[in-house]
Amino acid sequence: MRWYDLSQDVFNEHSGTVIAVAITSQAPKAGFPLTLELTGTKLPKHSWVKISQVRTLSTERIRSRLCSASPAEVEQVVEGLKELLGA
């Protein structure tokens, strides 16, 4: 599984963790708010964020960063989470 970094670098450095959501290259069966198409990344394959699969990962376990979310993408993921949680 690959992960999409949502948290800011200052949080990552001070906490020793990264807040991330899973990404997949398999076309989703459901659209927003369950998934979000990634358009501005340099990933090798067309990819989608799996919004419901949020994880906090130790920075020690991460080999390298594939990509980070833009502020607009973070906002969309947060909006998707709000819909899923009924907030």
C-alpha cells in the first residue's frame, strides 16, 4: 500500500509521525467522498486517494516520500472525511 502525506512538515518533524491516506492506482468503484482522483502529482500511475483509509505512520518506517497533498487536495480530503463522519 502507498500513502499520501496530508500533514505538514513541521508536524511530521516534531511528532515523529505522518498523517496519511492510502492511495491506489486501481480505478475506484465509488467516487467522492470515498475516493479523490489525484491530478497534480508526479506518481508513475493514475491514482486515487482512499479517503476512508486514514493512518498515522511513524516517520522511521517511511523510506521515501512519493508525493504530498496540495492545500486544495487536503481541503477536499477533509471535506470527504466530514461527509463520511456526518460532521
